[in-house]
Amino acid sequence: MKIFVCIKQVPGVSEVRIDPETNTLIREGIPSIINPMDKNAVELALEIKKKYGAETIGISMGPPQAEEALREALAMGLDEAYLLTDRAFAGADTLATSHTLYLGISTLLEKFKERDNYLVICGTQAIDGDTAQVGPELAEELGIPQITYVQKFELQDGKVIVERAFRGEEIVVIETKLPVLISVLKDVNEPRYPTLDGIVNSYEKEVKYLTHEDLKAKKQNIGLTGSQTEVWRIFVPKRKGEHLILEGSIEERVNQLCEKLREDKLI
Ligand SMILES: Cc1cc2nc3c(=O)[nH]c(=O)nc-3n(C[C@H](O)[C@H](O)[C@H](O)COP(=O)(O)OP(=O)(O)OC[C@H]3O[C@@H](n4cnc5c(N)ncnc54)[C@H](O)[C@@H]3O)c2cc1C
């Protein structure tokens, strides 16, 4: 079985700056990290490999610096890593991103004999774009079933059995077979830290680069040209919250607070 893990490199800060001229994120000088849920996806791939045997492959679309994220995933224990990187991929929306990932996975699948014996694992959502669209769109492109919000995964006699979070408290148990795409929640596991050996070994492995030519991608389907969405404006909303500092004894402060809450019709 092949397991493809989709890994996105994201800014490692909660507040990003936006260039007002170009409406794009200012990434210079900002540390980057693996999207947190993608670490859960890597961990799940490694757990599945240990339990059932599999070949684990990390795949990312991004600029050359996204190699760092793949290198970290290799250090955690993935077998191989591919970076889909090309100026032609820049400016991709979720549709163009998932199309590029689809081309990457199908190109890699061409070499394998058991072409249906594979699993794709994504994070449920990325902390920067936050749309949760890439996993489902990628499954559609691959023409395989998808199960989102996965918090438990098992393989039994060739059957895939997953638990999926549903409406908060409820859990749905779903059975399907490979190939399938799942997107995982952070509750699925606790990602491991790379060991020293893992880090050293990761530098002995090559992160393989694939361009739009390697993927035989048509320019109208990738990058900004292939994007159906158009960003009109990006801005950080102004914080409207006011604060009130209460002074006096505890009793006086409690009375002032109750008065204010009544005034604002909150009690
Ligand atoms: C018009 C437009 C232009 C844009 N231009 C740019 C740009 O120039 N530069 C830029 O960085 N962003 C750009 N974006 C944002 C870009 O669309 C998203 O970063 C990207 O499509 C992923 O969407 P998301 O972050 O919502 O991922 P989600 O759908 O929330 O991610 C879910 C999961 O999908 C997988 N995944 C998502 N993205 C990738 C990836 N790249 N590689 C591997 N796996 C992935 C991961 O497993 C992730 O956990 C643009 C968006 C629009 C609409």
C-alpha cells in the first residue's frame, strides 16, 4: 500500500502582515512550520505503516522553501518526499492547488503496479488559508471516495474502517475500501518529534522536485491562470473591543461590573 500525505508549509505566526498593494501575504522574515494537522497526517501514515506495512510518501506544492517542511516529515519517518514547485504554480487558489496535487499523485501512481492500493491523508484544514477545501477537491479529481474529520483509522481484511466526528459530540463509523482520501483532525493522534537519528537520516534522503513539465500540467489549470477565485481585498479587521478598568474595593468593583452588564443588557 502507498500512503500519500499532503503537507502544506504555513506561516508559524498567528498574525500575518498583508501587502496592501498586492493583497498578498508578506512572508519574508516569517518563520514557517508544517501545518499542524498535517503533522497528525504524517503521524497517522507512520502508525499505519507500522501496523499494516506501507510505503509513505510526503507531497507538497509550494515554493522551494517548502522543502524544509518535507525534510521535517522525512525526519519524523516518511520514506519519500516530493515537492511540486514551479513559478507556474504560484498564485494558486484551492482548485488549482488540488489539481496540482492530483497531477503529482497520479504521476507517482503511474509507476506503481497496484494502482488502486493507495490512501491519501490530508489535514482537515490549513491554519493560514483555512478553507478545508483542498482534501475534498483532491478526492474529486482523483475520482476516489473521501472521508473528512477522521479521528480514528483501522484496516480490517482489506476494509478501511474510520471514525468520523459528526455534529460535535456524535461519531459516525464508516466502512469503505482503498483507494480513499481521508482528512484528519488533531484528535487522531499525538505527532511524534523527530529523533536525532531521524534528522540525520532525513538529510541522506532526497526531496525530489517536480515541475509543471514533469506533471504534464496545462497552464490554464494551474497557478493564478487556473484559479477561479479572485481576491478583491485582504485586510485585518479592526478590533472594536473596548475595555473598562474597574477600581475600588472588590465589592465596589463587583457592583460596577453588574451595573455595566445591566446597562449593556447582558444580565
Ligand atoms: C486567487 C487566490 C490566489 C492565491 N494566491 C496565493 C499565493 O500566491 N501564494 C499562496 O501561498 N497562497 C495563495 N492563495 C492561497 C491558496 O489558495 C491556499 O493556500 C491553498 O489553495 C490551500 O488552501 P487552504 O490553505 O485553505 O488549505 P485547506 O483546504 O484548508 O487545507 C487542507 C489540507 O489540504 C492539504 N494542502 C493544502 N494546501 C496544500 C499544499 N500547497 N501542498 C500540499 N498539501 C496541501 C493539507 O493536507 C491541508 O491540511 C491564493 C488563494 C486565492 C483564492
